[in-house]
Amino acid sequence: MATTSEKPPNVFGPTLSRRQFVKTGGALVVGFSLVGPKFLKGDAAKTATLKNSLDPTLPSSWIEIHPDSTVLIRTGKSDFGQGSPFTAYRQIVADELSVPFEAITTVVAGDTDRTPDGSGAFDFLGRGTPNIRKAAAYTYQALLDLSSERLGVSKDKLSVKDGIVSGDGKSISYGDLVKNQQLKLTIPVKGDLTSIFGLTIEGDPPMKPVSDYTVIGKSFKNSIISSKVAAKETWATDVRLPGMLHARVVHPKTLGSTLVSAGQLDKTKFPNTRVVVKGNLVGVVAPTEWETIQAADQVASSTKWTEWRGLPGNARLYQHLREEADWTSAPVEKGKESKGDVAPALTAAHKKLSATYQLSYMKHAPIGPTMAVADVKSDGTVHIYTHNQNPQALRGEIAMMLRTTPDHVVVHAYPGPGHYGRSNGGNAGAEDEAVLLSQAVGKPVRVQWMRADDMQWSTQSSVSFSDVQLALDEKGKIAAYQIDHYMPAMQDDRPIGAVLAGLPTMSAPQVHSDGVTSTVNGIEDPWVYAGVPNLIENGHGTFQVGQKASPLAVGLRDHSMRTPGQFQQNYPRELAMSEAAALAGVDALEFRIDHANEERAIGVLKAVRDASGWDTRPSPRSDAASTGATPLRGRGVSLMLRSGTYWACVCQIAVTPSTGVIVVEKYTIAVDPGIVVNPMQLKRNVEGGAVMGISHALLEEVMFDESGITQDDWNSYPIPTMSDIPEIKVVLLDNPKVGSYGGGSEAANALAAPAIAAALHDSTGKIIRRLPMKPAYVQALLKA
Amino acid sequence: MVTLTVNGVRHEVQAPDDTPLLYVLRNDLQLIGPQFGCGLAQCGACAVLIDGKERRSCVIPIVTVADQEIITLEGLPARWAKQKGLSAEEAKSTLHPVQQAWIEEQTPQCGFCQNGMMIKATELLESNPHPTLAQIKEAFTTSGLSPNLCRCGTYVAIIDAVQHAATIMAKGR
């Protein structure tokens, strides 16, 4: 059994406070072991345990109760700034177990040898039932059973408060209960530990009624914030192993270049440096970081690569997608809400909208470039120290690359910069390179990507375009709506170093039926306008741009990013809704209310209307203009349902036609997640998402030529500064009658774009149907 | 060999003169507050105070700061304790008001940039104890070599925390 005192060797700096952020008062960490009859029998549980260091069928692998009544919880999900493992998870477990929040003194997150379930840093709240909640619910039942036996009181007469079980005038604490005890319980699980989704707890244990919650709903502070702010947290960037060498990778000249010859190293200047070549992977390894950086520059300047010009370049991107991409090999995915008969209704339209919307490639652009330390030991075992959204999936990918099994690989998870989805399938970029270089030199190796590597050799959020056809009837209601979404595969989880080295990886995205790495483009944006009688939503998928043409099978690799797929589908849908309202001559917010039957959707719309000071009227405003040097004002609205949470947003903007510059002056967002688990954390998550959304809407566009990405720093790929942000107002609608909690750490980033585009139309009378709304594009639109 | 004075401690550093300060702080002195964000002085993740000014350690050759007072995130509590004349015992358990405010306001998301944000806030509040919203935005956007960038978008929380830190500092504790 893992204990909280475990830590990697010789990691300098403070103790691993995220794992032991409240002292356990010297109490022994003695979990209770659980044996006996199983809730679930069969192969699923057995298969699931093959790759585990911790047996997920044992409750103590998830939750340890100590003799002093303190509690430890474990989750395979790493924290990426959402804070959920340290706030919501503790709150959820506290309520299920009926212990105080503070009793949960330790959270173990991410490490593959110390957590049971895997999966990625997304959907933390698991649509109301994350694994840790079920684990707590099972454990609670086992504790009641044991209490009943110990106290001689029937289970239905027992109650628990603050970790003390009472009934018939007798009582016992959890701590006393579990001392030297064995509970009879097996937790049923299914799934594949090293897949993107990891293991899921099965079964249906009784859960605490919402009315009994005392911890959920309060703004408990995120403990890891304290240790980060005080410089007491060990980040992935801080890990140093004995004998460790620094490394940089000289990536190919283009996204399709192969190596002709690696550059010669000037040994008089860099006496301690080695160049490692494996296929098309060129690594530069040295004892000090500064020597490594300088030597890598020298090697890069003299390394020869083949030329490659197989990308369409920005200017031809949409033409390429429309006319040259293969949209026929992947089956068209039809949205499950599709209904009625669209074609005749379109023909009979009183008024019609027919339009195409384009959304650019964007970078995840973590504020720190990816890095990893790897230690490949002589017996073939591999330890990786990194910051990754899915350590178990990474473990599987590294094992595959090395032609070994996952039990030879351990991934140690540490804090690091947000990845926003880039590593949720198991790699961010440097991990596999560190492993290969460590294997080559026989020592631990730390690979740090530079800013340019991170801009040019990481994956990006997929480009997309959508065609909308929409019919209004004589009453100004939508009679028919058809939307066809086109997007290249958005989840390429091949480790790039393995690809360059020619070693085994999962396949590049292709047509197949098993989910995330397929070229099939599913409908990701839940339909919220039940009042539309005839509806077709189609998803069209294809290969990544350049994937097939690149001799490296690389090209522009894509990866899911915050609100993946759904942003690409919600932006056109919501902007088209605003356009349809304008076509009908009615207010865009009321138009949405009129088409949405769902009470919660209407609730967020009304809340954002009231909080933003929305003036109900049709768009564009009566004095809209598309010329002049005076800022013009307008407002727009958007709506989304994601992971059980309803979101509505209003953006109020000022646009100056002569410059094309849009300034968002006020951003108001209303959120109904059902139960609000932690108001402060949700508010901060939403504010951050809002800023990223404004960035997506106004600034972010991956620029590339026929060979690769041409941006290499923050000047060429700008993101918002503090001066760019508007007044941001977050309205949290706590809605306990929903009986569950939805997600809150993504979606806010997707709502700004359609609202800002609608606001631009409101102020100027012109519609821009492409993202981002850079000044040059807006200027061109207004002049047209 | 270069002698650096960091957080009040003198260090003889065995590194080439042109080594950027960031690598010496992190790799030789085990001061991990400053982070590597871009290596180009474009983001602020690596910021330190040098003679009280916010500077980017990723582009500063160590030889150029040999005679100057370098303060990292780790040194902020002692800096505050000294400014307020706290006893050694009190100083041990005290964070800088900027750090306290960053916790109270739950400012960081991933937190990777927040070292630079707290260094910038300290620089600002030492020269302007009651900054207006416009002055805060100016400080984090145009006062340094580049804007202090946050990819998680925590700017609202940073503004809240700067204002809160100003209140704590005005109270003196």
C-alpha cells in the first residue's frame, strides 16, 4: 500500500505538499484492507487490475480512513488549475462519508503507482457521479455494516455526523471502527486503465440525499494554491534526479522533413555535450542547461533536413478543406436530436438564411512549454516525472513505444502549466523524447521544449467550417434548421518523439469505430431549441491537414482543446440563431427563449438578460453604421449546454470601423450547473474561461505556410493582456432541485465568440462569419 | 565565477558569465519560484526583483547583476518582515501580503505565471500603495519588458488580489 511518505528520490525543495497538505498529526497511515464476497464478479474487474499497482476493487485504493479518523483520497485525474481534486472532490467525499471537509487531509492525484482509476483531467465532476463519489458511497455502506456489527445496532438505526456513528445510545468513531478491522466489500470497476477514459466504478451504491449536504455548496479554499503561492510546491519543472542530464530536441525543419544529416558538434565549445540521433529524432544532451541550449542551437544550425511543402498554407486553408479534403471516407454522423422533414420546410421558407462559418486552428499554448524528466533504468523499468493530463494513458503510450508492458512504466504527476486538453490523451510532447534520450545515454534526462518547439511541434485545436440552412415561417419562428459541420480529426495522441524515431505508436487518425482517434466527426453540441420542428445536424470528418502527405505522417496534428468539438459546432449554431432573430426582426435573446422549451435554458437566458442590462430590441440597432473612426456599441448573446450545465453569455462591445478593432467592454455570464459545489472555485474558473473565450474570438489563429507553423513566440501568437479584459460579471444559479452537479471548468471559453460576432452585427449591421475577428478581417468586412 | 546576492544570501556561482540568471536560480540555487515560460522576456513567468524592480531572469546574464540585490518569490516574506520590523519568530509564519492576498482571493488557476504576477504586484505596491484599477492594468501591461501574461485568464482575480494586498499592507500586517 502506498503511503504519503513516498516520494521520488532526491527531488530537491519542499515536501510534496499537494500529497500531504495538512499534517496528519503523526498518525500511522494504516488503511483497512477489505476482503470477502464481491459485488461484481467476472472478467471486467480482473482485466482492469492487470495494469494497476493499486487494486481498484479495494476501497482502500480509493479512500483510506486512518485510526485518527483522518481520510486520504486518491484520483487518477491530475489537477490542471481547476482545483477540483482539492476542493470539489474533498467536499463530495466529505458529504458522502459524513465527515468534515478538514478530515480529508491528503489527496493523491495522478501518479500511476498511487492512484486506481486513470482517465484525464477533464469532466472532473463526472456528470454528478465521479468515481470518487461512488467509492465514498460504497465505503460509507461498508462502514455502516461494520458499525452495526460492532455496536450491535441494526444498520437502519445508525446515523453518522462528523465521522462518529451513533445509534441506540451507542457511538464509535470511524477511526476506532477501522482499527485492525477487515471490511467485506469489493468495488466493481470496468474499463481500460490506460485508455483515455480509464476505469469507471460500476454499480449503484446508495448516495447521500442532496438535502443532507452540508459541505457541498461552500467556498472551501483550494489547498494547492497556498503551497504554490508560498513557493512550497514541487512542480514538474523542479524535479532533479541524481546524475540527470539536460536535453533539447532539434525538431525537423518542416512538418514533413526527414533527416539528411545531424549537425556536427563543436567539441571545443561544448566538451560535455552529446548528440543523440534516432531516426528523425535529434537530441542534444549535456550536464548543464545553458550548455545544452547553446549546443542545441549550434547543432540545429548545421543539421540538414529534406524540404517539404505539403500544406495548403493559411491563404488556401478553407479552399483546401472545401474542395480537396476527403469528406467521404468517414461516415456522416447524424445528431440524435434530428427530427422532422427539413427539405420541404426549407423550400417553403418565408425567409431563409444560408451561410458558412469558419473557425481557425488555435494553439493550446500553455504558458510554460512542455517538459519531462525520464529515467530508464538498466532493468528496463521507466520512471517519468512530468505534468500530464492523463498519466495512465501516457504510461500505455510509453510502454507501446518501448515494446514493453505498462507495468514497467511509472508516471509521477506534478503540477505544471495548464494544457487545456492538449495532454488529456496522454502526452504533451516531451515525455517520450525524454524516455528515448534517457535510454540512449543511460542516465536520467530532462527534456525542456523551448517556446518555439511548443508553438510549432505541439498539436492544435482543429480548424472547422459549418454550413447552415435555416427557414423562418411567416410568424418569424424557425421552421427548419440544417447544420453541416466539417472538421478534421481532433484527437491525435501519437507521441511525437516516437513518431520521429519511427517507433510504435497508436495509428494516426483514421476511419474506425472506436471513438476518439477516429476521423468521424460526432455531434458534440447538445441541441437546446426543442421548439424547432424540423432539424438535421450532420458531422463530417476527415484526416488531419497534411497527415497523409507528410513523409513523417505528421502535418498539422490536432488535439482536443477546452470544449472540444462543441466550440466548433456551437459558434456557428449560436451566431446563426442571432442572425435568424435579426431576419425575423425580433430580439435575439427573446428569440432563443421562444425556441427553447427547457426551463433551465430559459433560466440562464433570463438571468444573463437581467444581469447585463440587456435592452430588448431587434438587431442591428437603429443607428448601426459600418464606417467612421468613432467606436460603435452593440451587444450579442449565446447559449450552451455542456456536461449537465447551462450557460448563457452577453457581450457588450465597442468597434471602431476605421481600424476594425473590437473591444469587449462588458462580459456577463450566467451558469446553472444544478448544485454549485464550490461557488468561489466555480466563479474563478468561469472568469478564466471568459478571458480565454475573448482571446479565441478576437486574437487566436494558427498561421502556417506550406511547410509548417510560422509562429514561434507570444508576439506572433498573441493572447490577451490585463488591459484587454472587460468588466466580467459571473452569475451563479444554484439549482439544487436538479439533484446533481454539472461541470464548470470549460464552456465559458466557447461562449464569447458567437456573442461578440452578434454584437458586431448589432453595432454595424454586418455579419462576420469567421474566427478570429482580427482587426484586419473586421476592417475588410466593413469595407465590403 | 560570479557572486550573486539572492534573498539576502551571497552565493559563489560556478557558471559561465553569460548564463541567464533563471537557470542559475533554478538549477544551482534551488530557487524554484521563477519559472521558464518563454526564455524571451515576453511573458513574465521568470520575474524577480532586482534592486526593487521587476526584471526577467530568463534574459539577464548573471555577470550583469553580480552587485545587485536579487529577490525571488521565496524572498518575499523576509522582505516584508524586514520592511515591517517583524521579529524572527513572527517572520517565520508570515507570508508577504501579496502572497496572503493571492491565497485569500484564490487567484491562481494553474499558477505557473503567478510568480511573475506576485513579483509585479510587489513592485507596484511598494511604489504605489493604493493603485487605481487603471494603474494596476498599466503595471501588468506596459510597465515591464512585456505584459505579464496569464494563459488561464486570471486577470480579474489578480486585480482583486492586488487590491486586497493593498488593504493588508495599509493595515501593516
